[in-house]
Amino acid sequence: MTPDELRALTERPAPGPHRTTLLLDGRNVTTLADLPPRRDRLLFVGLNPSPVSVDAGHYHQGQLGRTFWRRLMTAGVLPADTPIASADDALVAAGHGITDLLKAPTARDEASDAALTAGVGPLWQKIALWRPGAVVFIYKRAASVAAGRALTESWGQLAGVALAGRPCCLMPGPYAPTEQVDEGLNFLRNLAAALPVDRA
């Protein structure tokens, strides 16, 4: 890793847009930059950016993505009046971070398991560098790929799953029943409340 790459991975990002260009599979691809968390805060991990989010320069701007931001507000991770169009900036301001398992944008969940699995090593390296308090997977497919097995959990802490020594958790799926969503967001609320707040 070059000094410039290391600096890009560790600097606290300014407010968006968060577009960046990366060399992926031998070609330059416009995507979303990683937004690193502060030490011992939460790192949220998605599958990969959607083109609508890349165009906006902000994470999770599609229909399902906007549901994710509303859930973070419900759980108290973000203020209730956070503008969804720039919610990733509010996430960074709260000390948390966000990235994707795969950085290449696609319109749908069409990435192969092999492509997603190739993202686990780089994700592990980022987690080792950033040292979040917990890794929170937004979608079950990303969590299953990172865990290397099918998951029975619908939400909450993933038993026996840790990346770079950090516990891994799962948010309720976008179409989960209301009861599961309520329970999962209560878990997330408690998780966020238990994090240290005095780390730089």
C-alpha cells in the first residue's frame, strides 16, 4: 500500500460528494470513496454502490438505500431530522463509517459470489486499520460472503463471526417483518449506545 493509499484510507472525509475513481480489474471506475469510522465506532458494510448513488456522490440513494438511512434515524444512530440526500455526511459526523464489499457499481445485486468473495480480504485490511467497535452488515448476502457460510441469523450479532478481531452484526433485511425490524433496530440502538465515546 502506497503512502497516498494509506492516507486516503485513514483521513476523516470532508462532506460529500464522495465520488472517487479507482482502478478495478484493469480499468478506471467511478465509485464511492470509503468513509472510515473513528476507532471503536461502527462500520457499516453494503454490497456495492448503485449508479444512482454514485451519480449523487452519496451512499444509499436508491429506494432500499433510503430505507437504510431511515432505519438508522429510528435507531438513534443518526439524528431524526437528518437529510437523506447527505446522510452519509451525518454518519461521518457521528464518528461512524461506511464502505462496500465490492466497489464496482451495479444497478442490481448481480455481482458473482467470486467477485464479492474477492472483496473480503480488502475489507479485512480496512477493518484492521480502522479498528471499529463493530462491523454492521447492511445486507445478509454481504454478511454470508464475509462469514464464508450461510447464516441462520436474521439480524443481530453473528455468532462466531469476526473480521480482524472485530465482532460482526447484521441489520434486518429490507423486506423483513415489522417485528424483526423493530427488534433489530433496538439491538442496533443498544450497540451504538454501548460504544466508547472518548476515542479519537
